[in-house]
Amino acid sequence: MHYWLVKSEPAAYSWSAFVKDGQAAWTGVRNFQARNNLRAMKTGDHVCFYHSVTDKQVVGVARVVREFYPDPTAREGDWSCVDLVPVKPLPRPVALETIKADAALKDLPLLKQSRLSVTPLSEVQFRHLLQLGGD
């Protein structure tokens, strides 16, 4: 199993909208490295859902239910998406400031490649984020 972090602006697609929908195709990724990360996702992988731009916090956990396929929103190019389902909200969202201050998360791709919308996590990083979130 692998672990991931996906980012979404709450104004564009929030955790609450994701929960209401019950499942979502993770479309619209237009960065080659992020696309390759989507293509590496496997059914059953766990995903941290991060609100970017305004909230800047990990708010929940999702799971991959469909591996990569052509992104139907792409007008040109070789872009992919995956399908995700919400698993659970974090009892306590983990703010970016908390992540930055935690030595155990100093190598988190979110901090090193802040513009990348899909990044891998190690199992240790994933579990630590859950612990910080009260899970």
C-alpha cells in the first residue's frame, strides 16, 4: 500500500462537497509530476485530503477506488485521473503551521514542492499526520 496527499482549494472542491458526493474523479491535474503520481496510485491506497490556499490544512482521509484512466476534462495532452472516496474526517484538522513546526514532517513533499497538487507520503508521515489530527 502507498500513501498520498491531494490538495484542493475549498472554494473549488471542499472536503464537505467530497463527502456529500461520496466519490469523485480527481480531475484537472495539469502538472507532469503530479500526473505521474496519480498514475502510481493503486486501488486501496490511502490519501490525505488537504485544503489549500485559504484553510491550508489536512482535513480528512480518502481511499483510491479506481486506478488511473484518461482525464475526461482534458481537451488535449496525456492527462490522467483517479477515483477517490472519502473515508473519514480528521477529528482535528492539521494546519500547515503545525506541519511546518513538526520535525518528523520536515521532508514532507507538501513543504518541499508546495505547488504540487498530488504528492506521495511515507507510511510514517501518513500515520503521523493522522496522529496529529487526533485519529
